[in-house]
Amino acid sequence: MKIIVLKTAEEIGIEAAKIFTDEVKNNPSCVLGLATGATPVPTYNKIKETFSQGGISFKDVKTYNLDEYCNLPKNDKNSYYTFMHEQLFNGLDILEENVHFLDGNATDCDAECKRYDDEINNAGGIDIQLLGIGNNAHIGFNEPADEFTSGSFKVKLTESTINANKIYFDENPMPEYALTMGIRQIMSAKKIVLIATGPKKAEAVRNMIEGPVTAQVPASVLQEHDDVVIFLDEDAASLLKK
Ligand code: GLP
């Protein structure tokens, strides 16, 4: 794991965005795995800024998002589909047909998860996967569990995740289920960039980096990947011993 500690979320956004825009410049038809949440927003802003300055196109880039809520209309303001369009895609020249999500409203979730995994594999796999981390060290929506998951699947969200994310759901209750890429699918990305900012992430960050590899700390599996870059601000890094 390559660990980079920077002062602010904005500085992290600049450095993380550069990894993605450099990839797009070098490999214009790359496959990107993308994440939601507040953490990647500075990175997405910087990617849009770099795009607006010219010399880079996302027309041949394919994206696959990590996860999506179940039983939430695709265009709901809280769907990850809406989030990604508002925070990133609407500011790029990416083609709608090249942005991909799990369909949280599928009637047959197993078939939907298989379709998604097959599509990622047929696209040649993910070149760079962006990750945030939950307060309980979840990645995507892979909650602490007895064993590491494999491909995409339907998950019941834990109380910790519901408490962290329900602030976004004002009038309607937050969904209790989601579809998410599985751990092994995430681990098959060629490169992984994880960002964690703020004091609430400090314990999860310590367990991810300095604790044992265990499915109870889903992000700890990243210790086994040979190309991971972890960006932390000083608060998120505050409990690290080394
Ligand atoms: C959600 C997403 C994760 C994300 C996490 C942290 O649960 N499924 O992919 O990493 O939230 O979100 P935030 O960045 O808002 O702290």
C-alpha cells in the first residue's frame, strides 16, 4: 500500500484526479470504477476542471459504479445514478451509453448482479477503481462480514451505514438494501485509489492499514492488492502508529 498524507481534502482531490486524468490521456478507452459519497467530490471537481481546460476527452471512457440503492427510482435525488451525473458526468463529454450502474430496481437481483459482473469482465476489467471508506471500514457496500464476498450481490445495510447516510434522505426513509460490487470484483481492478478524509474515518483507516486482514474490516483486504494508493488527510491518518 502506498500511503500519502496531505493537509486538505482539496489537495487530495488534485492528486487523486491527476491519477485518473493521466490514465484517460494515456489510455483514452480506459475502464474506470467510480465511487459515491462526499469524499470523492473534490476529486470529481478537479477532473471536471481539467476536462474544461481542454486536451482530454472521456468519449471512449467506460465507467462502472460500485453500488446503488435498492427500491429507489433511478432519477431520485438520492440515487447514485443522479449523484454521479450531478457531481461528474454532466461536466464531461462522457457518453451516457458508457456509464454503468447496477440496477437497484431489478426484479431478479441475482441476474442483475451477474449481468453487471459479466459486463465489467467483457469490458476487460477495471483499470482504476476509486474507493471511499465507510466508518465501519466498508468499501462499496461490502459491510463487515464473516467472509470476503466475490461478485456483485444484494446487501442489507448495517445500522452504522444507515446512520451515516440517512442525513441525505429528508422526506423518504433511506433504503435498507443495496446492490454492490463484491470484494473480489473490487480487488480485480488493476489499480485502486482509496481516499479517506475527516476524523470519523480514523479508526477504519487504522484497522484497514495496520490491523489484520479480515472480512470484519472489509477494506483490510486491500493489503493484499499490489497497486493501491491511499490518500489521507491528517485527521483520517491521526490513529496510524507508523
Ligand atoms: C457509501 C458508499 C461508499 C462510500 C461511503 C462513505 O456507503 N457506498 O462507497 O465510500 O458511503 O461515504 P462518504 O464519502 O460520504 O463518507
